Amino acid sequence: MLQVSMLQPGQPASVLTQQQFEQQKAQLGDKTAICYCTVGYRSGLYAQELQQQGIPAVNLIGGICAWTQEGLPLAAAAGDGSSVQTNKVHTYSARWAYHGEGYTPVYYGNEYVRVS
């Protein structure tokens, strides 16, 4: 299984889903969490929640769509921990596909940031 929309090519272990982060946050110390989602709304709420818990967190304004509109690289992580550069970008749905030119939107139900 490949995950798409990772911001740091070559370093997939440093990119965590919200679930992975929640499981590991005690071990992460005072590292700053950079939260992102499709356009930055859901990740902004999550960053605020983390800040209220005393965890250093910032929101990637504009989300991954703004990242791709700047032409910045994305990586896909494979099950073996390796990563490859990709032009596929996870967007919440077709309605939110504001990706940059040269990127292909991918839609599925496993969001990177889910705020309950």
C-alpha cells in the first residue's frame, strides 16, 4: 500500500498520520508538529488542539494544495519504509482538488487529519 501527499521526500518516518502521532506524541518530546490537510482548515483545528495540550504545533497554511501550487515535492512511502517522489496528491474530495499544475489528485476516505 502506498501513502500519498507526504511533504518530506526521503524521510517518510518523519511524516506521521494523526493516529500515528497520537500514539507516539509522548516520545516526541518538544519537537514541533507541522499539521497539514487538503487546504488547511482541519489541520488548523488540530494544531490548535495540540497547542492547548502544550504541544508545539503549527498549521501549514493553505494545506497540501498550496504546497503543490508552489511546485514543491511530494513523496509516496511504500510498506518497506522506502519513498519515491510522486506527483499524486491526496485531496479530501474532487470538490477540494485545488492542487498545482502537474499534480494528480487522489481521493479516498483515509484522511491524514481527522478532528473529532
